[in-house]
Amino acid sequence: MNQHIKALTGLSILPLYFLATIFIGWLSRRRSQSANAFLSATGSLSLPIVVAAYLAANCGALEIVGLSALAAEYGVEAFHFYWIGAIPAMVFLALWMMPVYRASGVKSVPEYLDARYGSAVRLLYACIQAITMLLLAGISLYAMAQMLEVVFGWSFAGSVLLAASVVLFYTLLGGVRATIFNEFFQLGVMIAGLVPLSIRSIHLLNSSGPEPRDHLWLYLPTAAPSAQLDKLGVILGLGFVLSFGYWCTDFVLMQRAFAARTEADARQVPLWAGFGKLLFSGLVVLPGLAAHHLLAGLGHAQRFDQALPALMKMLYGPEMLGLGLTALAASLMSGFAANISAFAAIWTEDIYRPYLHRHAPDRHYLNIGRTCLVVATVLSAVTSCLTFLFTDLMENVQLIFSVFGAPFWAVFLLGMTSRRTSGRAAMAGLISGITVALLHLAAVAHGLLRYGSMLSADFYGAIYAFGTTVLVAIAVDSSSRNAPAVSSGNQLIFTWRAAHTGRKVAVLWILSAVLLTACALLNWIWR
């Protein structure tokens, strides 16, 4: 009887958490009565709130469930997604790209593309990002359903409906402000629920003998696409193309950073969040490594995506299980909410307003944004089923970014470093890069190209897409001798003087040095 009461007490945490998120949305509704406040909240939030939201928006399904599954399948090589695939790009964003975004006066990433290349490139980016957000939101719903199936035995459809309804309700109430404040709350819940599991995982791993999968670099070949992973794919494909493309151009993350009140705060956001990423590397990867030793049916009777909830069910008592499940729910809901709110913003502000219906009253755009939230939720429920086609959801995520993210990263990099890259060249490069990525995917799917893993195929696909985009853009510009260059006084191009003068620049360099040093040490320790 006592055990039954403890179980009910523990599991009651989850519905209480759902109610708390709705309450936060209700509190946010009064300050979300304009289109900008509801969709973007640009320049209105303090640094701690923005840092927590920025980190929580990233630590959704693709982080908590995806990387623990990857650790269970691949071993400690999942750490690459943090120490190679996050920290260097976050430092680059703070020191190089964020100064350009803020100095140019744009309020979003698509606005930068419009100012730099013209409306056609902006529209293409907005459409592709909208599709990507729906796919990523579907992945979050899929991961939530996997968790509820493992613990409660609920059906996939019922689990998707429950999670989607709660998130939709509080985002309709408060818009992106409700999403951001919920992310601040959700981050604390995530840490509280994952820390005990990581501590127990360390004890379990210390009692098991070392394996080749316990090394980051020692057994990794230099360039061998037929291997499960290789150094070329990890360093160039993940560490440069996919990582920089995600952290420096992703609409959701930039939407959070743009919400900071000042330029100095906005530049510090990715650096402070980088320390959070170092913490999460242990909270996520170590339980995945432990799951490999404890859950014999992983990859067969159970999908790798079920590793974390299954491990919680095994190691946590009834009271802690409720907290652990709530932590998973928080991570999944934060990722889902971030993507549907971003879809509403990008559709309303970057597609509907500039191209379909100009000069309407602000209330009209506010209603369009709310309608988009409902549409995005329904479409995400449909796209959640696509994740069943992959061994784990991280393979699905990396495929999306390799096809769409890599070409756009090439265009952003050219745009900020070269004054001569034109809108025509950028569009040609984008179309060519995406086409090559899709052809590469088709060749892999039909067995014409063989890789040691789907993850390795994603890394190489990103390299090919990025390289194609750069080469085609340069070739088009070279053939257009009279292509206009961006003015030397234009703030759309990176300049050292503009980026590294002003308030708190020394703080940026100190934080960056500490982060990169910690990253290098961790790679050496786990080599």
C-alpha cells in the first residue's frame, strides 16, 4: 500500500508540470497582444532568461532522447555532438556572426538574407525553414510518444495528442513569450530529473570494463566512409558544416538570441549557453552509455530512442521516476513548442506579411500567427510518423540539416565574408547544394553509395552540399563581371573593428577562451 502511494505521488508530478506550463502561458498573455510580442519578443528579455531559453530550445527531443540513444548505439562518440559539434560554433557565433546580425539592425535571420541578397533568397530560406521546423516538431512529438509508451504503455496516437494539446494551449495563450518563460522553467526541471540518473550511470560505468566504444578518437579511422564514423566526417562534416550551420543560422536559436535587450547581452547568450552544453553532455551521454550495458534488447526488442525512459524505469524508484519522466516531458515539450512558435513567426513575418498580404492591421497578423500554431501542431503530428523510418531520431535530425542546413550555412558564410557574392550567385549555389544533397541521399538509399552508418552518410552529404554551394556561387559571381559589390560602409559584412570594440568585449574573449580550453581538455581526457 505504501509503495502504491509513493508511485502515485511520483507520477502526480507530471500532470502538475502540465498545469504549471499552462499557468505560465496564462501569465504571459497580457504582454503578447501585438504581432511582434506574440511572434518574436525582439529585444525585450533579460540575459538570464534568454540564455536559459536558448539552451532549453536546443535541449529538446534531438538532445535528451536523441543523443542518449546515440550514446547507447555508438558509445562515447556521442560526445562529438557537444565538444566538436557545438562549442566551437557557439564561440564563432558570439565573436563573428552575432555582431553582424545586431549591427545590421535586422530582427530575424530571414531579414538578414533579404538585406544581403534580396527577397528571393529570403523567401527560399523561409519556406525551407518552415518545412524543417515542422519536421523537427514532429520528431519531438515522436520522442514524447516513445517515452509514454515505455512507461505507461499508451498508444502512439494518444501520446501525441496529449503532448500536442498541452503545448498548443499555452503557446496560444502567450505566444513566444510563454514559450521562452516555459523554457526557463523547463530547463530547471530537466536538470533536476537527469542529474540523479547521471550519477547512478557513473557508478555503473565504473564497474564495467573499458571497451573500444569508450574512446573518442583512438579507434576512429582518418578517412573511411565504410567505417561507422571517421575523423574526416566528424571534424569537417559535423564539426564545421552541420555544427556551424545549426548554431549560427538556425531560426529558433537566433529568435531566442535576438530577444536579448542589448547587443552585449545577445553576444554573451551563446557563450553562457555553451557552459550549459558542457553540463548536458554528461547528463545525456552517460545514461546512454549505461543503457548499453543494462538494456539487452536495445536495437532489437526496443528502439534506441527508448533507452533513456527504459533506463529511468529500471533505476528510479516510484517517486524519482515521476521527476525523471517530467524532465523528459520538459525537454520534449520545449523542443516542440520552440519549433511550432518559430513556424508561426516565420510564416507570418517572412512569408505572409511581405509576400501575400502587406499593410494589414497588426491584429490581423496576430490572428494569422495564432492560426499558424494550430496548423503547425496538426502537421507536426503527421510528420512524427516519419521518424519510424530511422534507427534513431538523431539520424533523422542530421539528415534534415545535411540537406537544407549545409547549403544555407555556405551562403551565410559567403555573405558575411565576401562583398562580391550576389543574390543571383547565392540562389544558384543554394539550389545546386540542395540538389546534390538530395542526389546523395537517393544514391545512399538505393545502395549506389555505401557508408558504415547513416550518421556517416549524413556527415559526408553535408560536406558535399556545402562544397557544391560555395563552388557554384563563386563560379556564378566570376562569370558576372559587373555584379555589384556590397558597399564598404554596409554593416552586413563582418569587420574586425566593428565586432571587437565596445562594451564587454573582454568578457566575450575570456568566456570564449575558457570554453574552448574546456572543450580541448575533455577531448584529450576521453581520447
